Amino acid sequence: MNQPATIVKTLPDAQTVTSVQHWTDRLFSFRVTRPQSLRFRSGEFVMIGLQDERGKPLLRAYSIASPNWDEELEFYSIKVPDGPLTSRLQHIQPGDQIILRPKPVGTLVLDALLPGKRLWFLATGTGLAPFASLMRDPETYERYDQVIMMHTCRETAELEYGRQLVEGLQNDPLIGEMVEGKLFYYPTTTREPSDRMGRITDNLTSGKVFADLGIPPMNTAEDRAMVCGSLQFNVDVKAVLEGFGLREGANSEPLEYVVEKAFVGDGI
């Protein structure tokens, strides 16, 4: 049975929910107030959560889906009926409060990559969240000539959050002109029939995505990539990227691709 959200009223790390949108019976996004002291790089994550039945903080890592210039913070989450956190979090309403620990970290940041021509965002499910931040950051388009957002879900409805975000960027007053001609969106489904289907790994190894977008195959001189999804997805994509010659980097050693290891999975 789903459990109602636990409201946090007095903790110093509490932030107020400003809006909630349910995309499917498994996916929702929400926005909260931003602490005045919080500074983060687009693509990073923070710990957020609620109190459990004993009044103890129940926290999980969530990528910030909003860009670093936004006055609020946005998050994109899966719903797990029996998940310790999301069974409660999915019931939050505007005016409720959540716990937010304002110490952002993460590997999906522009500084963790060497300079290049093309930047690939590779995500499944709610792994789109850090790229929702980076796609709205002007610095992304200042550093790269082309940005490719590959997002794969089981069903078309699960792509809607990303689709609306990408379409809205064209009319964004801040970066609309920067995005034009640079951002390529490549959504696919794996279960429900759609215009484009197949796993990200298959579309890369077969060369289909390169042919569809008119982009040359990946090479170490021009291509950089960021990966965010399930553990198995990360493992599979790393093998594909390394097959193209790309090497895994980090904040301390920028190279050709990076992987987010703190992704929020199905057990939350």
C-alpha cells in the first residue's frame, strides 16, 4: 500500500515543494525552493528525502534536473509502490516540505571531460535528469558544436517529460538561439512500438543513430559522452564507448566519457 508523504516542518535542511507533475503511474517530477547558499554545477546531484516513521531522515541521491541558473530546484523521480522513499515522496503536494542536503556532487559535469566537438547524453528512464540540467545550461552549447540526447524507455509515455523539455528549449529566451541546430534528440522505446525503437547500445553498435542523424561514428578526437541509467545499462554502454576508443574520466582526470554511479534505481 502506498504511504502518504511525511511532512518535514522544523529541520534546517527543509525546502518547500512549489509544484508537482505526474507523467505516468511510474514517473513524476517536482520543484522545490532553492537554498540561497546552494551553488552547483549542472549535472550534479544532492541528497533529498523525507522523515521515516521514527522521525529519522530517509535520504537518497537525486540528480538536479534544473540548470544551475534556475531559482528553484527540479527533480525527476520514479515511483516504487513499496520503496522506502518514493512510496511517500510520490504523494507530496505544493506547500509540503522535503529534506535537502545542500552538498552537490557528481561526475556528470562538463569539467570532467576533455574538450571535443560532440557531446552525447546517454540515458534510460529517470537517468535523463542530469541531462535535463545540462541541456538547459548555456555553457553546454558554448563548449560543443553538437549535443545528442539519446533517451530510451519501455513505452512512449515515459519519454514525455524529456520530449516536452527538449521542444520547449527552442523557445527558451535564454538559450533558444544557442540550441538551434546544435541539439539532436533521439528518443527510443524498447517495448511499445514507436517511430524509433531499440536499446541505446544496439543503436550505437549498429550505426543506426549515426545514419539517422547524419553524424559520423564516434571517435576519440571529437566525441565525448555522459552515461546515466541502471547499473547494467552503465556497464553495457561503457563497453560500447570503449569499443569506439573512448576512456572513462572523472573530475580529477578528465577524459572522453563519464558515468554517474549514484543513479537512483528501482529499489527506492
